[in-house]
Amino acid sequence: MVFRLDRITATGRSVPARALPGDDPVAFVAGRLAAVPTRHRAVVTVSASAE
């Protein structure tokens, strides 16, 4: 299954940003993903600066 962000329709509502636990967002996401048994592999490419 593929979810393309350029094809998702906006609802006009926004969700307020929240702080990630810890100081390293990559470690946070990797830890959460490693804790769940998976059947699928996802690859995400973001064309944006780190800022």
C-alpha cells in the first residue's frame, strides 16, 4: 500500500505540533518502529532541509 502525500486532500483542520520525547527524533522513531513486529518495510524520502 502506498500513501502519496501529494494526493492526500487537506481537510482545512490542523493538528498542533507536539514535542518529541527525548532529544533525538531519529532515535525516537527508530525505537518505536523496532518495538513493533512488522510485516512490511517502508522507505520515506523527504526532499527538504533539516530545518
